[in-house]
Amino acid sequence: MSAVVKQDLMPTTADNEGATILSVISRAASDPNVDIDKMERLLQMHERMQAKQAASEFASDLAEMQDKLPSIGERGNAAGRYTYALWEDINAAIKPILRAHGFSLTFRTDFSDGITVTGVLLHRSGHREETSIKLPADSSGNKNAVQAVASSVSYGKRYTAGALLNLTSHGEDDDAYSASGAYDYSAWRDAIKGAADKAELDGIAAELKSQQNIPKEAMKAIRALWSARAKEIAA
């Protein structure tokens, strides 16, 4: 048997420590005179070690998976104001990658006070991370009440999935994405969409002028987003 194989079969330090604690717990449990407080402390120590190991495995697999996650085309259109990636496109793109790396993504919704969507990223180790967003019902575009709620839930899924996995997207026509060598301008897009007033937009414009490394086609797309947002704020 090769040295490499032997090394792979060696138990980790965490495994050894966990086995030792379990052995102590097992022996203590068979002792009728065992100190219950000490037993509980041992169990708590074992649980903390398991949680630490699970978190380490989560972080390792997440880091490995990051490079596999694609940039997703923006087929959604908000009345011509901006484009966005549809949840069904995001889900279809990430689900097989998540599964291959031992992850699953689920959601909880709460309608007791507005619409709260919570994304939960669960790893095979048992560790999980989650994030939430609270939204009003999206009644834009003459949606009825049911459509307004569904639209907000869909937005919540897109938002929380993006936050948990650091997802990026690009225009469906691929103008700035392919012509600029896959330049990722999602941060500019998000900043423009999030601008609350003209002053914030002017600040973004000033920062754009100072950038020398943005490809021409990407800059064109960013400016189009800026102009659309400026018109929206002025309306």
C-alpha cells in the first residue's frame, strides 16, 4: 500500500479527539456514581467540537465551489428600467453544482409582518448559514394581490441566494459580458439600483469617471443603467 493511501486512511486530529471524548462519555455513562454535571460538560464539549468540525467542512467546500458557480443571464425585465436574473434560471444553474459539493438551498417565508424570505444554505456536515430579507408586496405593473406577493417572494429568493453564494449575473444580450472579456459590472448595477436619490447617483457618476479599467461596452451598459435609474428617480 502506498504512503499516500496510508496517509488518507489516517484519522484526523478532530476525529481522534472526538473518539476520545466519546470513549470517556461511554465509560462515565456505565458508572452509577458518575457526576452528572461533569457528564453534561463532556457532552457539551463534544457538541462544540462537532459543530466546529462541521463549520470547517462547510467553509472548505464552499470555497471549492465558488469557482464553479456561473454568472447567470438576466432574462427578467423590470418595465425597461433594468434587467435581472430570473429565479428559475438561477435555480437551474446552481442546483447541480450545490449537489455535487454537498450543499442544498432551501427557503422559509413569513407573512406575519410584511414578507420575509429566509434563505438557508445547508451542508452535508450539518452546518448551515442563513440570511433574510423583509419586503413589501410588489404591486408594480398592475399586479393583483397574489401576484404581488409571489413577485416579492421570488425577489427574496434571488436576493438571499445571491447573498449566500455570492452570485453574479450579466445582461442576456451579453453586450458588456462577452465583449468586455467577461467584465463583471454587477457591483455597479447594484449600486445604481440601490441609489435612493440624485445625490447618490451623482456620487456614482463621479466614481465612474475616475475608473480607467472598465471596458467600453461595459461602461456603455453601466451608463444606460444610470440613465434609467435617474429617470426613475426624477419621475
